[in-house]
Amino acid sequence: MESPKHKIDTTQWVDRYADYLFNYAITRVNDSYVAEELVQETFVAGLKAMKNFKGEATERTWLISILKRKIIDQYQKANSKKGQAEVRMDYSTSSDREGDWLEEQVEDSTTMNAESRLENKELGLAIEICLEKLPVKQAEIFKQKTILEQETDTICKEHDITASNLWVIIHRARVQLMKCLEDDWFKN
Amino acid sequence: MKNKLFISCEEAAHRIDKAQYGETTFWEKLSFNFHNLYCSHCKVYAAINKRLTLLFKSGDVHCLTREQKSKMKEKLADTASSS
């Protein structure tokens, strides 16, 4: 029997979960455009499958499970197009890599090993969880300043706040994040 | 703002935050460094704050812009109204 234990407010989904899902997707598909599309598809699929949500997991966990399936579909789609793609693939312009398929160059070119890459992905998601705990407006302004690296003036105009207000918001956000990461990341 | 060498912890914290975004002036840096000489509390705050900045740089954190989110909201609203 169905019990309406959990009420979903889909109008809050984008503000609450879009960045977390985007982070999750981008670290797996390495393409911001594709990641954005996957997040959009996840929300649409979630909306259509809302009646299946029993409230046993959090909304975020449930949306992540949908996103995971979308990512698998994306990989399968990419693999099914592989044969066609190879015909159109170009060589690297760099002479020392001539002859390498573009496909082989997808791997991260930095010297990071698999373990540190995994740790960075986890850290990215841990940061995102801490960001979710901030008030929506505060998180938005902080992200614009810190992640999107937008100019102070631009953010102030957009939110109709003074530079002093902005720095107070940034300060509060940083203090809360430091505490959250200290509790959730460094102690584990 | 009048330049002064002795600043309060509140002002120092403000400068530490601004420094994370490379937005401090020469004088602000100087007065903050001077403040750090005698204030261990702010010194700790500066160290933790710097660590947070490094975490953001190493944590591979991404986010969507306001425009991208607006489009998503519109699409979601359209889907909700059509279903």
C-alpha cells in the first residue's frame, strides 16, 4: 500500500541538486555539454517516474540512481557509434603523437594516478554536499565567485547587492564550508 | 577607506577572504601581514582558508551557470505541465 510519507517538490530540484548531479556526471563523461544534457534528462525522467519514489532513499540518491542509468545509456550510445566515429576521427596535430587515435587520448593527460583522480572526484562531491547545506542564495553567490570565477561587480549587479554584502556572504559561506569539510571529509 | 596599519580581526578576516580571490591591494596585504604577526587566531583562519581554496582547486568542482539552470527549470516546468 502506498503511503504519502515523502512529498517531492520538483520546483526545488534544479536549485538543490543540479550542481551535484552535474559534478557527478562531468567526472564520468568528461564533457560539460553532455553532462548538462544528462542532468536535464535525469530531471525529466525523475518527474515522469515520480510515483515510483517511495521515500526510502533521499531525493538526491534517487536522482543519482536515475543519472547512473543515463550515463550507462550514454556510454552505450557512444560505443554503438564508435565504428562511424573512427572514420571521421582526426589525428593529433602534435607530431610526437602522430598515429595515435583521438580516442586513445581521452585519458587525463596529467600525471595524476588513478587513486588521486578518484580522491579528487570524491572530494568534489563532498564539497558539493557541503555546498548544498548552505542557504540557496548564499551557495549561488559563492559558486559564482569561487567556481565560475565571475567578477564581483557582475555578481553584485545580478543579485542587486553591494560589494560589502557580497564579501559578508562569501565569508559566511567559507566559514560554514570549512566546518562542514572538517566534519565530513577530514575526519573520515 | 583610510589606510591604517593596525586592523581588527574582522577586517583581517575580510582581507583573508579577498586574498583567496586575488582581490587585495598592496596596502591591504601589508596591514594583514602585520596583523598576523601578533594575532595567532587570524593566522590560523588564514591557513584554513587557504586550505579551502586549495581544496576547491584540487577537488574538480563544477557548477552550472544561472542561465543553464533557468533553461533546466523551464524544461522541467514544460514537462510537468504537459504530463
